[in-house]
Amino acid sequence: MPENREQTNDAKQPDDIIAQGSGKVSFKDIAAAKQGQARETLIAALVAHMTLSEKVEQMTGSTPLPGMLLRYNAFTYDSGANARLGIPAIKFTDGPRGIALNRSTCFPCSMARGASWDPDLEERIGDAMGVEARAQGANFFGGVCINVLRHPAWGRAQETYGEDQCLLGAMGAALVRGAQRHVMACVKHFAANSIENTRFYVDVRMDARTLREVYLPHFRKCVDAGAAAVMSAYNTLNGAPCGQNRRLLRDILKKEWDFDGLVMSDFIFGVKNGRAAALGGLDIEMPCSIHYGGNLKKLVREGEVPGLAIDEAVTRILRQKARFANVGEPERYKRTAVACDAHQQLALEAAEKGLVLLKNQDNALPLDRGGLRNIAVFGALADMENIGDRGSSSAYPPKVITPLQGIKQAAGPGIHVEYESGGKSARVRRMAAECDVAIIVAGCTWRDEGEGSLSFLPGGDRTSLLLDKAQEKLIHTAAAAAPRTIVILQGGSAFIMENWIEDADAALMAWYPGMMGGRAIGKVLFGDAEPGGRLPLTIPRSQAQLPPFPNRARRVRYGYFHGYKLCDQRNHEPRFPFGHGLGYTTFEYANLQMSKKEFRPDERITLSLDVTNTGARAGDDVAQIYIGYRGSKVERPVRELKAFARTALEPGQTRTLHFEIDPPDLAYYNTDQQRWHIEEIVYQVFAGRSSAAQDLALRDMFRIMGE
């Protein structure tokens, strides 16, 4: 990865520096050296000069636990400062929704941004987050969460981008690229972390193919994008806690993937045994010394942990500190950049592009101001600053625009907007009968889902995928009297809607839309912006369309299929398929072309298709490419996402989109040979607007010949 402002021309040669001062090397010399062998030589010299205490300090967080309990990320969590050698501290801040320090920009939650299917937008968001981190003294960003949404009841669903590893990898890598213009980025939680209530101790069991093909590919994409760090997960994987899982951390991540960054523990409970963690490949225990620190020094002195393991960890830490020592754009790191107008506008754009129009019967949306006099808005969430979880992903923006505020702003002075929380049924019926359109805002808050592993805390995994009975009753009551009913949903994941979806003329998934979410909702309702989102998950009709979710068990087994792939395997039709999303214009797909029909395993598969806006409005659409495996020797998905592209088109405009697929991305993991295998079979191509068969009208096939 290119490094900004690298001081390479006038840097001293490594041997010259080592020769000075009786072999002493300063960190400043390392940071000034050119990346590569010159820098590695200096790092080795510095590590050799360090005392054991100094080395272990690099591997141990220095934040007292009481400080964390005041407010998570009220300040940076530091590790590894060394004044004698001039080594700077890692200064950690969290933030899937925005930098957790002070009054930073709160972007829509990661699931909402996953619904944008827009890696370019996510890279710009990463850039903004990186700037706000540096402006507030941080140099390490822990907000790249890419765990698989295996089941929509997972409490931290909102922190990830969806259920599919192709989408997860593309969006996570984009956030890494954007943030790392300014700070080190940490990708988490490695791996198989998809249950909240038992995350500290659950043993997740799965076979090698499931691990390799479902739960790791998106991490590999982020590593290949140059991520500086990976955070291990709390849970156990196949009998070994992730924070000390040698197979996961050393064999796969560091050796097989050639990851040269550092591995950090999840906080407090992320390390179970100091010796096993050091031997297993964990480089830093955060946020303080529990199993490392003095205990780790003792283990080294007693011969339980070899010095080479310590030196390797310290080398990795210093390598990343040096890599980012001169990266950035200092002129941008002013406090005025935090939650600045440009970043708020970026949050608004993200909210608009993430709003998914699920249903729009008889063109109930967009609303026509000229034909409206009275709007009735219902639901407690309409008048609530509902931006998501209050755990480690918390954000503290300077303001939040609620849906009610956004609707009033968009409606303008000529339309009367009346509000009722929903508790008074008689008033709901009267308002609904007298209005031109009823808008109900329903869904979840941080009390229903989020980071909440301790039983006495709110949040955690969701207890139900249904709206609560009061919200369902509100929808029924309003819809029975109103001439038109719009339901807006807020939450981090899917809802089962069968009890009320037929009552709604239109339904809009708004997720946790960030500080500008209310404005985005208002603009989309009135057609001032397109509902740009496409589902990053499957919305089922019932629990029967989902995998099991034993979120109180101490041991669970993850199968190979979930989400749309499970529905395809079982021939189930979900309520709304993965990739689904309507807009205010129409699109036509045509002319699927492939460069040829046979490829070698070392050749990229190239294809193209034409997308035409056949409607009267400008709009965006997301073209999706799925691949099926005809005649595979192993059980594989009916089809799975392998490429996508978001495109904006004016009315009548046609654009040709080009896609590339790497044959290794079509391989399966051969468990007998313990290697990836690209089959010499026919591969089916499906192109269209969602994972549903009826939305994939363009089809073709190709072969890969001779591995």
C-alpha cells in the first residue's frame, strides 16, 4: 500500500545508523527509512536493543479499567509508548458508525452502508472517519467490523455489512483503504463471531470448508487491501479460543495469507491464557495488562514463552507504527473537521443510498406535495434520536435529525403534519381517518439489540424478529382508517413482516440511519432523493427459512448455508430476497457478454452488460453477478454473489458495466488435500437486480479448463 509523505530520499543507511551510538537505533530513524529491507533491518536492531520490559510494554495496553467504565472511548486507549526510544503509542478509537470520541459525525450503521452496495462511498466515509480520528488524537481505528450475519437476530448485526462474504469483503476493504490514508485500521472480529449473548465463551464448531469459504474470505480481502491490524474474537473456534488460536492466527492469517500486520485482542476478556496467546500469535492484549504485562515477562523468564515469540510480536507492532508514522494530511486535522458540514453531507448521502424501498404498491411513493394537506405520523420512534447501539459502536454526534423532524422539513409549510406516539388508539383512528397519508415509524432501539452480553444489560441478541405487539397493532389501526399507509422500519437487521406487510401500501427500511437520517427519510418520502438501498440480507417469511440460532448454548455448530443460499438450497421463497430494492424509476438489463467461453485458472473472467434507465427520473441501480456450479463434486450454493456495480443513470441513458472475476474466487476448499481447488466444470452466470431467480433474467455460462 502506498504511504503518504514517506521520507525516503535523505534517509540514512541502516548500517550507518546502527554504527552510531553503540548500536542504538531510534524509532525516528525507522520511520524515516524506506519501507522494505532497510526498515526491517532497523526494526531488528531496535528490538535487539530493547529490554524485556520494554518489549512487553509494546504488547500490553496501558488503559486502567476504571477509565473505560466512565464512558467507552471518552479518550483513546493507548499501548506501547516508550519515551527512551521515541516509540509512539498506539492510540485506539472505535467507531463502526463514526469516531467514538467527543462529538464526531455519526454515519448510518454499517448495515445501512452495506445496503448502499457502494464501496466508493464507503471509502470516502473511511477517509472522513480517519480525518476525525487524527483531529482528535487517535492513530488507530477499530471500526472495520465484517463478521458474517449468519442469523438476523444477532445483536450486533448493525455493525457489519450483511450476510454475504463478497459484499462484506468489498465494503470492508473500502473502509480500510479510506481510513488508512490517515490511521491504522483494525479489522474485526476474527473469526466466526455471530452470536452476542454467549460471545465470551461459546465454542463455535464448523468444518474446514465452511470456515474457509464462508467465514474467512472477506477477512482475506481486507488483509490484501493492506489492513494494519486484525482483532481476534472473544469466542472459541473448534475448541481453541480465537485470541490464542494458533491455527487461525499463525497458520492461516500470518503464514498462509502473509499478513505482516499486528493482531490485537478484543477488550478485557479477549485473552484466556497468556502463554497460549503469545504462542498462538496474539501481539497485543487490550486495553490493559491481565494476562500479558508482568505475567508475560515471568513466562519468558521461566522459559514458558520463547524470546523469539516476543521479538516477532514487537517487530510486527513497530512495523505498523513506522508504516503510519508519516502517513496523512496534517492540514486536514483541525478540530473544525470533526462533524463538519462536508462530513454531515456525506452522512446524508450514505443514509439516502442505504434506504431500501421494500414495497411500493400502486406508486404510493413518492408523495406529491401538491396533493397533500394532512400527514399523520405515528410511532414513538418517529420522534426519537434512534441511531443504534450504545455499546462499543456508540457515536456521540452534535445533533440528530429525527424522522418526524425530517418529514416536517420535507413537507414544507403548506402541509400540516400531526404526530401521535401511538399509545392512544382512539386518536390514532381519528388522525388516520382525517389524513391524506399515514406514516408509521416502527422497529428496534438499543434496548432491543446491540452489544449486551451480560444478562442484566439491555440489548444483546434479539428475542424476536417480529415487531412488538403494540407496533403491529398501531399499523393495523392506522391502515384500517387511512387512505394510504407507509411503514418506515428502523433497526440493524431483518424483521419478519407477515403479520402486517399486506396492510402497508409502501414499506421502507431505514436501518439506524445516522445523524442525518431523518432528513434522508423526508427527502426520500417526497421524491427529493431516490431510495438508493438494496438489501444486504434476506428478509424471511418465517423462522423456518433461517438457520438455528442457539444463543444460550455453550457449543454451537455452524452449517455451510445461511441467508439467500439457504433459501435457494431449500427452495424457499423469502419475503424479500437478498439484493432487493425498489426505486422511483425503472431499469432494463440486456446484452450480457463474455470475452470468451473458456478460461484458464490464471485468467480473469471478464463480462459486461448494459443497464438502461427506462423511467422518467434519474436513479441508481445495483447490477449483481451470481455464479452457479454445474456438476460440482461437492455441495455448493445454487448461486452466489461474485461481483456487483452501482451505477447512476439519467432517464433514457444506457451504460455498459464491466466485471472481472478471479478464478480463485470460484474455488472450493479441498479438505482432503487441504488446498483450494478450481474445478474444471461449467460455471453458470446469472445477472440482474437481486438474488431471486426471477430477477436474474440474463444468463450465460463458461468453463475453466486445466488447473
